[in-house]
Amino acid sequence: MLRMARTRGRGRGKDRGRPQNHRFPTGNPVEPNGEPIANNDSNPESVRPNIFLNGKICKDPKMVTADDFFFSGLNKPGNTSNPLGSRVTAVNVNQLPGLNTLGISLVRIDYAPCGLNPPHTHPRATEILVVVEGTLYVGFVTSNPANPNIKNKLFTKTLYPGDVFVFPEGLIHFQFNTGKTKAVAFAGLSSQNPGVITIANAVFGSNPPIPSDVLTKAFQVDKNVVKYLQGQFWSDNN
């Protein structure tokens, strides 16, 4: 769980790429590109101790404890009593500080019968999902093709226990429980802070709202339809 700062092509011979120092992932200053900040003892201002990494400040290594690397509770089912019939239990840097800078996180997703994890994206992560119980219909939509005459393509699959599916970074994707019993899945994400944008919530439930004229033209529908959608309560399953 220690992070090692590496130089990139700056060394020579056997020293090139060699780890320079052991670094706690919660504690040492690095440049935005991941390079360690040069430590110039003669110029204390050359070291910037509070560096934001994906939205989180590094923690003082002297304050790090084992609890920073521990989370308990993924054995407990999430509460699916909401309009979507699903619940995402996340374990990212917000719940597990030791993940800071490590580029990985985890979620458990519970689905009631006919439960849906609605179309959404993770702007900073690819997701790999494994089903452990139930049956899920999953899919993602490609980004806009270079040829405007070609439509975005939908890739879907029905998953059973033990099946795995990958949702590429930034693409809109979903999971739907097609079974008559509950379903459970776990997913790994390639960021300690992957983020999530639920499409319906973002488009129709933003505060302040997107002007109806914008959405009317974008969706090519009557303004009353837009106003109806904006008036709905958009549930959050996170």
C-alpha cells in the first residue's frame, strides 16, 4: 500500500526508473502529472505539502493509521427501497482514505426484482462488474462516431452468477435486473474517485435547471414534455 515515487527517464544506467523513496499514498507531495516535487531544503517554499489528487488532499504520513486502509460492511445488502429498486454501496477514497493516489475503488450493487441502475457514466474510470447473484441485463453505448450518418452503438449482454462485463471509461452504461429475485454484483473501478453522472438526474434534475428552450431543441420534443420531466423527483441510488 506504499506509493513509490519514480523518475521518468531522468536517470542513467541501472538507476533509471529505480524507486527513489517509499511514499504513503496519503501523504507526499507530487506534481499534477504524478512526478514527485523536488525537495529543496534551501527553499522551503519549493515543497507544497497540500496537493490535490483527484479532489483529495494528501494526509500527513505521521497521522496515517491502519484504519485509513480498512473498510467493513460490503457483506451487508444495500437498501433497495427506492423508485429505482437498486442501491450502490461505494468504497472509494471518500470511505477509504488509503486509496488516495492508488487509482482503484470498489462498489457493491444490490437490485430488487426489476431493479435498475440507471444510465450513467463514470468520468474518471473504467468499470469491471461481476454478478454474484441473480440475472442482469447490462449494456453501454459508444461515443459519437466520426461519421455523423452512423448512430451510437449499444452493446448488451445478459449476465448470470460468475459472469463479468466491462464498461469503458466515460461511456453511458446501465444494469437491469430481469429476474424475479434479487440480484447482487460487485464492480471495480480504475480510479480512487471515479465520479458518477446519472443522465436523467443531470439533464432534468439539475439546480438551477437547464433552460427548457435548450432541452426542447436538444430532444426535439414539446416544451410541456420537458417541463413534466423537470418536475419529476429524480431518485439517487448512491
